[in-house]
Amino acid sequence: MRRLLLAAALLALPCLSAQAGPVKAPALSSTQCGVSTDYDVLVDGGGIWLRQRDASPREIVFHDGELSIDGRMQVVSAADAQRLRVLETGVRRLMPAVTGIANESVGISFDVLDMVYGSMTGNFDSRKVRALRRDAERFVASTIGRGRWEQELFGEGFEQRVQASAESLKGSLARGLLWTLLTGGEERIEKRTGKMEAELEPKIEARARALEQHVQSLCTQVLALDRVQSALEFRYDGQPLRMMNVGGGVPATAPMAKEQAPDNRIELP
């Protein structure tokens, strides 16, 4: 009975490993830092493209101080043109930084997964885990790495991809674990698991803390961009143009007076 309980507990660990046990890397979400956007974002040589399906405006594009909404060029002031340039520069800087966060999140998750899988089977750095890691890395490279953020792909969807990777190892893990238990290897598993916990948890906690600090430094930049957005004089259908929204416990930034509005001297933190 003790072996059966041990087996059941160990089989549950791959799913938990995607969340790194008590350690959890910062989530990839459009609501990070209390700032959210309803738009999918594309950054390319033609500018910053914001698109959504079920609300208006459906498409916002800005590049080199020019603004297009739903396919129509808009008239903006010289001051707003400069603000749009600042926004474009800021978003272009954020994308590589977010890509780095995504890659480190993948690295943390799969390092944990490899250690859990290896401690149970004795097969560390397994071909299966490496293949799953490469698939996750390719996903990041082909999306954020190319300047493309889509709401459906990230947030909970990103975590679910890692969770699915852990789930896919259950079959081979169960077979290996059953063989180990039947051949009297329970003590070996317990030793490997204890060693893994002692060695892995401090390292993962340190990496997660470093990653969280990186995320917080980006929050400063994101909030600076929101202040620039709030200073835009342009109105769409009589309302301020809102490409991002502040909420979730972060105080909303009041619109700046014209004399305080960002200009070409502004540097993002």
C-alpha cells in the first residue's frame, strides 16, 4: 500500500512541476503591472499594429508620428506626433524584453520538469523533455520573438502549454516508475526526490525572484507609456484614444496638462 501511495503522489508531480511547486515564474499576461490591453499587438517595419475583433476601433496603427484608425489616416498635432513616436519607440523596446521574460519562464519551467522527471525515472536531461522544451522555445520565437502578441496565445494559454507538456510525459513516467517500484527501487526514488528538492528549490526561487525583478523594471516603462498615451490630445469619436488601460490595483494616471505633456526630451526608464 505504501508503494501505491508513493506512486500516486509521484505521478501527480509532473502537473505540479509546470508551476514549479511553490515557486511560480511571473505570468505572461496582457494585465501585467496592472496595465491591460484588449488588442493583439504586432510590431514590424510598418509600425505598431493594434487589432481586436469585437470592439471599436478595430485597428490602430501608428508609425513615425502618423496615426491610422480602421484604415483611415488621422490628423494629429505636432505634439501628438511626437508622443506617438515615443509610444512606438517604447513598444519596440518592450517586445525584446518580454521575449526574454518568456524564454526565462520556459527555462525555469522545463528545468523543473526535467529534474522532477529525472528524479523519478533516473533519466535526467531526457530526449523527451528536451523535445518539449524546444517546442516551447520555438513557440516563443515564432510569436513574441517576431513582434507578435496575441491574446489567445498568452496569459493562461501560455501556462497551459507548459502544463500540457508535463501531462504528455505521464505515460512514460508511469511505466518507468512502475518498473522501478516492482524491482525494489522505491528507496532510490526517495533519495533522488529528496536531493532534487534540496538542490532545485533554492535555485528556482533565486531565478524566479530575478525574473520578477525584471518584470517590475518593465512595469516602470509600461506605466511611462501609459502617461504618454494619457497626454494625447487626439480624440476618437469625442473620446480619448485608449490603447492600454490602467487598473488591477495600480492607480490610474491622470491626464497631463499640456505644459506637462511629454515631448522629445522624454526618455523611457
